[in-house]
Amino acid sequence: LGHDFECTSSLSQTPVAASFDATVEDSSARTTARNLFNPMTQWYWLPTERNREYAFHSGTVRRALEEICERKVEDVRSKESGGEKEGKEDMLAILLKSDVVATSNDDQSQSQSKQTPNACRHGEMIEMLMTLFFAGYDTSSIGLSMAMYEVSEHPRIQSLCAEEARRAADHLVLDPTQWEDRLAYNWAVVMETLRLHPPVFTNCRNLVKDVELDEYTVPSGTRVYIPVVQIHTDERNFGKRAKEFLPERWVRWEEERKCWVKRDYAREEQESQQ
């Protein structure tokens, strides 16, 4: 986001950091097996003390993101109008820049934007930032930790990762952008780690319209839970070895090139039928 939340500048938590932690802890508690199907914990509109606290903390985080968004869009607008060249841009600046450019190309929209200085008048932008903000919390460290664990538990896989890294080293020094092709097996290890140990093991969304699922109609407003772990370990999706740590399900060894390449299951199935 290109913003310093000052979490490391002092030994005390900032209000935004405290509210963020409280919101994450509350969401985690609500998705435990004990609370998952308990209406008292899932109906956020109930006037309970817990829901009031959640609304306060999530509102604090949302307002902080709105303020960051407003300041960032003003900065983008000033640079656009002044013809300044952009240096290194963060993700938020790129998203807002595209919106500002689209708005400035339309006179009516430009007039409306002057009347409404709040750059976050579109709820979609804030919702996207909220998702990215919460999704980035500890997920990378958890994923890396589980990847190191699985590699340490499988010496064969560890050796294959090291061999591939040694083969790719010289090429990546010259062109680092080729890492995904040159380190296909290491990429597969990451993918398999995320499959078996997803940092976000469950998720939920409120439906904004009716959804047809086979012969069932799920009405708008329903809170839908996505059991990520169950989906990732279901034999119907990943075969009889669904619960094994098997990077080879993502890549295959290509003898001609002497390297690992990503698997194309559609092509492999086509070739097997010929």
C-alpha cells in the first residue's frame, strides 16, 4: 500500500494495528468447528457485545484504508496534472492511477470527482483493499514454514529442489524473470504446500444474488463457507494420493530438455487418447 503503519517505531501498538489484530482473532474464533454453525456467532447483525466490538475494530481498519486511499489518489492526481514521471509505484497507486485516468477522460465523471473529493467513493476498491490487507497477514510466513517442514520431511524432494536450483543459478543471474520456468520443481513444492497446508483453511462470503447449484437454489444473503482443506484433499479432485505431499502432480520431468516442466493435464489426456 506504500504506507507506514508505524508498527515497529515503538513498543506499543497503534490503534489501527490493535483493531486489525482484534478483527483477525475474532474472525478466526468464529470459524472454529465449535462456532462455525452457531447462529449467535455467525449473524453479525445481532446486537451483541461481540458484534459491536467487531464492528468498531473493522470500522477502524476500514477508515484507515479510506484515508490512505484518499491521500494516495490526491498524490496520483497531482502527478498526473503536473506531468511528473512516476518512480517505483506500489500496487495501490497503480490501481488508483487507472481509475483517475479513466475518470479524467470523461468530463462528467471529472466534474463529479471534483464534487466528491473522497477517492474511495467506490466501495469495490475498499473491499478489495480489505481483502488484500487481511489476506497478507501471516500467510506468507505460514506458507514458507510449512514448505520448509515438508521439504525437511522428504529428503528426495529436498535433493530435487537443490539440484534444480544449482542448474538454474547461472541462468537466473543473467535473467531473473525466468525463475518460474527454471525452478519449476521448486514452484511445484510451493503449490503442493499451499494445497495441503493452505494458510487460509476456510473462507466465507455473503451471496449478493441467488446461485443455482445443481438442483438447489441458494438464496441471496446466504453466508456461504468454503472448506478449502476438504476441497484440496478430496480424492475426486486430486486422486487416490490426494493426502500425500507429491510435487510431481504439478510438474513432470522432460527427458529431452533435462528439466522439470509444468504439467498440462488437458494436453496429456488428449495425447493419451490418440
